[in-house]
Amino acid sequence: MLQVDPKLRLPSSAELPCSDDTPVDNEDQNLLPNYLLFLLQQIWAERQDWFFAVDMGLYHTTGSNPRIPIVPDAFLSLGVERKKQGKSRLSYVTWEENGVPPILTLEMVSQTPGGEYERKREIYRQLGVLYYVIYNPEYGRRDGHEPFEIYKLMGGDYQLQAGEPFWMPEIGLGLGRRELSFGGIAQEGLSWFDEQGQPYLNAGELARQAEQRQQQTEALARQAEQERDRAQQQQERLAAKLRELGVDPDEV
């Protein structure tokens, strides 16, 4: 937890801009983090102790000026109010969150490098962010990194973790890549996973899964009905044959 000097006069969230007004480089920088948010709203629908933000200013006191935020593409905090005093946040101000930093931050590397592997990583390290995720599907070769990397703060420094999806016990979720569909168009994206490595399905996927199960149930019922009809027809043919031979099938 961050320690704040009580003598320091810090601005309130109402005085601070919600972001740095830097436009996103491409639509995925909004689309994919928002997908994680919508999926988390489904997974943790009954929980009120978390906050997930997309492209929101994160204000802290570890830098040179508390009025200058860092703006992750997304971040997750635990142990905070789902809604700040029942209202939506304008920004995430650590000194108004009992000094609780995000437990996870996500940066998506764009065409223009933004210091994801150096400057931002150092800021998150100083903040005490436990997991730092860098998603770089297009420019990993340029930057000399893998398309998907998760760093964990260990011994005061970030250590690259292995495995995908990567299970984060402190969060109770795994994170990794899988094929998603947006507007009928398939593309790679990020998703939450359970401890067994199975992806959490979104509402549309759950509906399609339920429909497929219903169709399978109906198909099995039709198959069973057809088998009963065939057995009945076979029984009737056998009875007819016995009658031709002068045998009453009811007496056999």
C-alpha cells in the first residue's frame, strides 16, 4: 500500500483530468481492454470489491508531480469500491483509494512505441503493481519481445513469467490470448481464464453454447424416437409373419 505524506496538499479527483487526452493508436486499444472489462463484469457480477478501468488516468505520489497521471490501456484494482461512494470515478486517485495501487496493469504496444518496456514499467514498479502485462501482437519482432508477456513484481523488481494462459492466484484469474469474434469477425484478443486454463465465455458464447446443447438434446430425443419407431415396426413385421405361419403372436 502506498504511503502518502499527510502534510502534502494533494488535489481531489474532481480537480484532475480523467486522462491525458492522447488518442489511441488503433481501435484494438479500446476494444480489447473493454472486452476484458465486460467479461469481468459477468464473472464477478456479485462482487463489489474491484475496479477495472480502460484508458483512465492513474494518479499517484511516486513521481515528480502528483498532478501528472500515467494512463494504462487498462488496470485492475482489488479491495476498492466497485463504485466510488456509489458514483463512477472520474479518474483513479491512489490517495483517495486508501493508497491501494492497481494489482494489474495492461499496456498494448502501438505503432509508436510508448515506453512500455522501460519508462512505464519503472513507474509501475515504483507504484507496487504486482502484475504488468504487455500485449504486442504486431510489433514484438521490432521491439525484441514476445507478443504476450506478463511480469510479476518479485523482490522489488519485475520478473518475466512463463506459461499461457498465466494463472494469477492473488487475483483468482488467468490471462492469455485466444480467438474472439467481434461483429462476426474473428481475431486474436485477450481473455480471462479459470484455474484449469479454460477461457471464460462471454454472454454471446454462452448463449450459443446453450443453443448447441439444446440442439444436441433435441437430436438425441429424435434419434431415440426413431429407434423406438424402428423397434415397433420390426415387432409388427414379426407378428405379421407369425400370423402367416398360423401362429398367434399374442400366445408366443
